[in-house]
Amino acid sequence: MSRKPSIDYVGNGWGDKNLEGFKRHLAPKMDNVFQMLVGDRGDLCITDSVVGWYTIKQLGLQDQIEEMPLVLDQVPFVLCVGKGSKYSEVVGKLDAALKEARETGKLQQIYDRYR
């Protein structure tokens, strides 16, 4: 019995770095990853839960995919704004708003809406 590949998407740097040596099938987009997963073209995919569940819901596949309660990695994301951007003036305001949203639980409510 041969093992099916994991399914990943083109451009996933985390997968390129951490799944080297594993049998992977690369799909062109995240949508394709989940469609292939439910189509039995692979056994698993590794992605972040917020983007993953948002995509799964958009495709109507919530009843066909199960998330395992395992955190493989935590990767920090940062927002970069060019110094010459018209938005550079609002970076401080955005930081304060995110801090408040985190402290009041609003940020968690937003995450939960996409899960």
C-alpha cells in the first residue's frame, strides 16, 4: 500500500523549509488544496487555522475536513508599510487599535468568526 502525499500550495515557504524530503503534491492555490484533500488525492495538508477554515467555509467543505488539535509551529507575521506610503502615518493608530482589540477580546471574536 503506497502512502498518499501531503497536499501543499505553490509558494508556501514554510512547507518548502519544513517538509523537505516528504512526498508533497503542490497545488496552485489554497482552494485547490482542500478540494484535493476531500477528493482523496492526499492524506493531509498543513496550514494555519484561520486562513484554512476561512477557505474551507468558502468552499462549503466544513463537514468533510477535520482539524487535528496539534500546533506544529508558530510563525510571527508583521505588517510592513513603506516610509513613503500615505499609510505610514496611521501605523501608530493601527497598533493602538489592535492592542485595544486584543485586550477587550474583540480580536478573538474576529478570529472566531473565520473558524
